[in-house]
Amino acid sequence: MQSRIGEIIDDKYEILKQIGQGGMSIVYLAMDIRLNKQWAIKEIRKKGQVKKDEIIIQSLMVEANLMKRLDHPALPRIVDIIDDGQTIFVVMDYVEGESLDKIIDRYGPQPQELVIDWGMQLCDALAYLHNQKPPIIYRDMKPDNIMLKPEGNLKVIDFGIAREFKEGNLSDTTVLG
């Protein structure tokens, strides 16, 4: 995918820099030029009609639509989904901070009181997800998917393999990684 840095998406989001990349998507830091607010924008290019690509795009859209209806302080909000025919742009909260994975690598074990606080924040987020109708199963909890914001609050990111719980579907609770 070619870089979109400097482009303006949907006449309001200026792409500032790339902040992440996956197999079928790139995540950019963008500025809403109307509101002077930063957002993260996930760009999903619709490639050819290859079945595998269609499945991946469908999975990314399921993630976006799942997240769009959630409202919890430990979960990033999705505020806009733009489909221009060739590309889908998912506009979401920009989560400033560092992953717990990087913090642990850099500083080693953390103080017990801090870890307990983090655990309580994560339990609250998971309880919120599990109390949705139908319940949402996150399925990818790991330090790399937990961001520590500068003020000390956590945000759970990357809902790529999250699913709504379906009664009797045993694969929803299978170990994936």
C-alpha cells in the first residue's frame, strides 16, 4: 500500500503519519481539521476478488461494527466508517501511550499495587464486554494489546478476533495463540 501521509480523507481527516500496519490494513494518526482533534484511522484496501481477501475484509468490518456500538473508558471508540468503494477507513480514538509489552520489556516487573490496579481495570472492561447482549468474547488478551495511557488508565486494543458469543459454538472459547 502506498503512503497517504498528507492526504485529506472525507474532506476532514488529514493523515499525519503511519503508526501501525497489519496484513490488510495500515493505521495512521490523523487530525480532524474541523475539530482540531487527533484520531487513529485504519485503512483497509479492498483488493481484487480473491476469496481470502474478501474474508479478511469482512472480518475487519465485523471488528469495526462490533466496536462501534461499545462505550467504555477502557475501549477505543469508533466514530466513523468511510467506504469510498476501493478503500474502507475506520476512524477511531487515538490511544496515546505504550503497550504493557513494551513497558515490561523496558522496565521489567511492575509494582504489585500497580499490577492490581491494571488487573481491576481489565476485569471491568471484560465484565462490560461479557454483559453485552449477546456477550462479546475478546479472545486476544496479551500485554501487546493493552495500552497504558500517560495518566495511568488502560485501553484494550485490537478486536480483530473478538466475537459475539453464540450458544453452543465451542470454537469461540478455543485457545487461539
